[in-house]
Amino acid sequence: MQNMRKGDAYIFGDNINTDIISPPQYMELSAAEAAKYAMSAIDTEFASTVKPGDIIVAGNNFGSGSSRELAPLSLRHLQIGAMVAKTFARIFYRNAINLGLAVVECADTDKIKQGDAINIDFAAGTLYNETRNETYPCSKLPSHILALVQEGGLIEHLKKQRGKNNLPSPEARD
Amino acid sequence: MGMTLSEKIIARASGAQSVKAGDIVWADVDMAMMDDILGPRVEIAERMVELGAEVWNPDKVVIISDHYTPPANAKQAAIVKFTRDWAQAHGVENYYEYIGPCHQIMVEKGHVLPGSVVMGTDSHTCMGGALGAFSSGIGSTEMVGILVNGQIWLRVPETIRVIWEGNFGEGVMAKDLSLATIGKIGHAGATYKTVEYTGSTIDGLNMDERFCITNMAVEMGAKAGLMNTDAVTDAFFAGMGKGPFERLASDGDAVFCETLRFDATALGPKVSCPHEVDNVLDIGDAGKGIRVDQAYLGSCTGGRYTDLSMAAKLIKGKKVKHGRRLLVSPASKNIWEQAAKAGILKTLSEAGAVIMAPTCGVCVGLHSGILADGEVCVSSTNRNFVGRMGSKKAFTYLGSPLTVAAAAIAGELVDPREFF
């Protein structure tokens, strides 16, 4: 992946918590099956209408609540291109990056409407709204985090590292 | 310059003389906890195989099947079986099942020690902070990292100091203090920070009550909820033949990003109204007379001995309102037995309560007490998010065990002080 990502906006409000993103009642299903119920508590159409590459655009405190990685995992199964919110909850933010999902904070998400074509430049920290011809500042992804996202997440990153023998095995640490 | 309690613990765990808020360090993890719903089955077992990695130290891993116990269907049963088998295959001897929510089991079995770093794949892992441990919730992939090499990177958090002074009035409990604090700080007001609870009110609380408070730190976005250790902490550990441990507290000249002061003498019963935990109102302002279908007394937040005992005191000799239900799930098998021995379960049962297994099932809508469309629940748990306890058209109010007990008797939302 380059430093840019383009997609259509799918809009949510404030406080989209993990019980909404990945309802607990469906967690006994496989992650791929559970993904079909993502957001169903507030938007029953989401999983069937969101397109691969769409960018979630939300308000404050996106991903609050549980530590469950099924929340970002569901969104990865739905092939979300990136997530933009005014702010993210702490555990969700780390989980998303660890799964290779790009997440940036932007104070101007209110200006983006459903379906707007947006283009995020992670290195520059800008979000270009093609539909409205507006540019908003957003947080940058530091180069090592961007690399993690580009590799597909922490596990892929660790696999590469272990392949190179950069990560000591448990025995070697003793 | 002095250090906060968080800074002290993280400095020790990272092998540094001192650290300060904002530093990013690698910390050794003293105890890694997984449950069933968010345990090995989610992105952990498979990834460990892919990496060809073994668990770095099985003695520092605890696995607890609690959400899907007792299982409601074959899928849940399969998850519990998988969790049990995985623990055994990886030499994890600290495996527990069916005996209650993980956070209660962690403290009850002595897996959370003062000054230690505890990481768990459940957001309410922050409860352990009441014992002066840096205890926090993480995702599955981060747990893989810990299982491989025993470490996690942490950004040393700033600390919000929350000072509560004075004693509670009658009918007021630690849960009310917890909700009042969350109402003030807000659902994201402590994101990435530690909330440190201190003051004469906290000093006067027993461990049951302290756990109720730190349990909900994550509802403000916090990474940890911490308390000093003191004679109450020592007594808790003495009960299991451990300690005494070095007393831990923030230094007098430690830097706090914010200090908030509260007066416990002015505190009344609070409820979190649907569908946000920080939507906190005085119970009198929440809409007196709201019909309550289900009253739930249980969970890692509000199902400990003190909670059951207070609820039983209010309920004794009264009856659960006809057509309503009071479900009780003691927070552990141990608490179940203590409450049985003290006659508390009998009192609750005679009033019409249904006494259930210790489990997470009701709190998170997995089994044992799921809400139907339009139903209202008053619950001693920690989250009231839309759809969490069952139907997305149901409504959950969070309150103290006394508020839950009062609602069960009255069949509606009511100030528990009316029963004193």
C-alpha cells in the first residue's frame, strides 16, 4: 500500500462502542460470520451495504468499551479501507493497528457526508474530500506504524521479524 | 521529582530508576489473563501456531472460562472446551471454569499482587488496580505478543487524581461513587490515563467496594484505575496467606494532570441511564416510576459479598413485585458459598429472587437473563450499551445493589432510601 487510501465515506456518530460494532450475542460465531452483524444494533443495513474499501467516518470515542478484537476484526472482514474519527477509544485504537487497519483522527468529520469520496494521506496527515473539494488536517501515522499497517498488522510484522531471527525465541532469552 | 503510583509500577517493570508520563517503555508482564470469549480462540491460538511460538512462561498465564459458563448451546460449549484444552496443551495450570467472572477470580486466587503488571484480554481487567497493581485490558494480538516474550510496550499514562472525602449516607454505596465519578469525567475523559482514587472515603471502604470502583475505570476510557495499598489491602491478602507487601502510593510531589474533589456526604443514589454509562443522573431525576421488568444483582462489578449482603438487608421480609424478576449471580463460587452460609441467599430466594450460577452471561447478554424488546432492566453491572443485555430495543439502567433490590421490590425505578 502507498501512503494514501481512497474510498467512500460511511458515516457514524459519537460513541460507537464495541457492543455496537460487534454485538456480544454473535461472538460465538466465527469472526467472518459475526461480521455480518456488525453495527446491527443501530444500522441493520451496514454489513450488507458497506463496500470493500469504504472508509468509516465517525465522531468522538469510536470503539469504546470492550477490549474485544472482534470489533476491528469484523471491520477487517468487511474490508473497510480505513477509519477516521474525531477520537478513538484506547484499546480499540491499538487493536485496529495491530490488525493492519489504518486509523486516523480528524476534528472535521462533521463536514463529511455519507458517500463522499475521500482520500487520506497518512504520511502528510491530510484528508481530501473529493466530493466537496475540501481538505482537512488529520493525524499522521508515524512511519513505523504505517509500515505495520502496510504489512497487514503486528502478526505479519512479527513473522517477518522472526524470519530474520530478529525476535529472540523464548529459549534464547533464558 | 516524585512519581505517581502508575509511574512507580511501570518503572519497576521496565527496569528503569524512574519513568514519567508520556515515556514509552517495554514492561515485563507479571500476569497475563485470558477468558473464554476473548481468549485463545480469537486470533491467539492460530497466530501462535503461525509464529511457531510457545508460551513464554505458563506460570504467569491465567485462563478463566466465565462468559460462556454454564454454556447455553453447543457453540458456547465448544468454545469452553477449546479454551480448556488450549490451557492444558500449553501447560497453563492456572485454569478455572464455572466459578465466576475472571476479574473476581484473579483477585480471589491471589493472581493480582500489589506493584505488579497485569494484562488481560477483557477491558475490566482494570479492576485489579484496587490492589495497587497496574492492571489493564488489551486486545488479542497484543496478548500474542505477551505470550511470545512476556513483555508489552506501554505509554506511561498521565494520572487524574480523584479525591473523595467523607462517609456515605445510608442507602449509598461504592457503586454510586463510581457512577458519580464517571458522570463527571465522562466516557472519554480519561482516555489513555490512569484514574487514581484516594481520600478518606476510599480509605474507609472494604475491598469489595474498592473493586466495584476500579472495575469501571475503563468506562471513562482509562487505561487503569488505581488505589493505594493500606491495612485493608494487607488484610485481604492475609486472608489468603500472602503478604504483607510494601505499601504503595503516589509520592507527595508526584505530578497529576488533573485533581478532582468530591464530597461523599452529599452523594445520593445514582443511575446510568440508557444507553451510555456516563449518562448519570440522581435517581430522583431519572424518571421516577419507570417500570422495571428485570433486576439483576451480579457480575464482577456488583455481585460480591457486600453487594449481596446489602441487597438482602433491604429485601428481608419483602417480596419481589408480582410479574417482575430478580436474578442473582454471585461474583464467584466462593462468594456464593459465603452468602449461602450467612443466610443471604435464603433471604433473597425467599423474597422471590432466582439464585443463579456465578457467570458473566447476563451482563453481556449471552445467556441466563436476556432482555426482550421493550423490557427494562436495573443492573448492578458496568455497561448499559444498546443491545448489550439482549434486545436492542431493551433498556438498561445501572445502579447500586441497593437500587437493584429496591427496583425488584417496587417493580419500578425508586430511591432505595425510601426503604430505610
